[in-house]
Amino acid sequence: MTNSPQHFDKQLKDASVSFWLVFSLGFVLISTIALVGTMTGLPWRSWLPGAESCKSVFGGVLAAVYSILSQTS
């Protein structure tokens, strides 16, 4: 059975819909956690898993990059 252009377009559309569904659900979930934590004055960043307990966003990104680079080398 050969892949027709119509079959390929349907697969691409299905993958696109799946991606946006997962992305939007994750975005809404994390935004809700951040909003509730900010409005109640709780330290919401500690509720989410982070890289090596970093205190800043840049520190977390740097730790994540170093972790990934050490895995690939």
C-alpha cells in the first residue's frame, strides 16, 4: 500500500492537532498553578520539579543545559 498525498496530509493534521492539544493543556495547567500560587502568596515554584533546586530561572536553565550536555558527550 502506497502513501498517497491525501493520507500523508491527514497524518500531518492529526499530529498537529495532538501537539496543540497537549501543549495547550500543559500551558493551562502550569499557568493555573502559577496564578493560584501568586494570588495566595505561596511559593509555587517549589511545587514544580526543577533542575537541582535552583533559585532563579536562568540558574535552572543553565543546570538543565549542563545536565543534557553531560548526557550527550
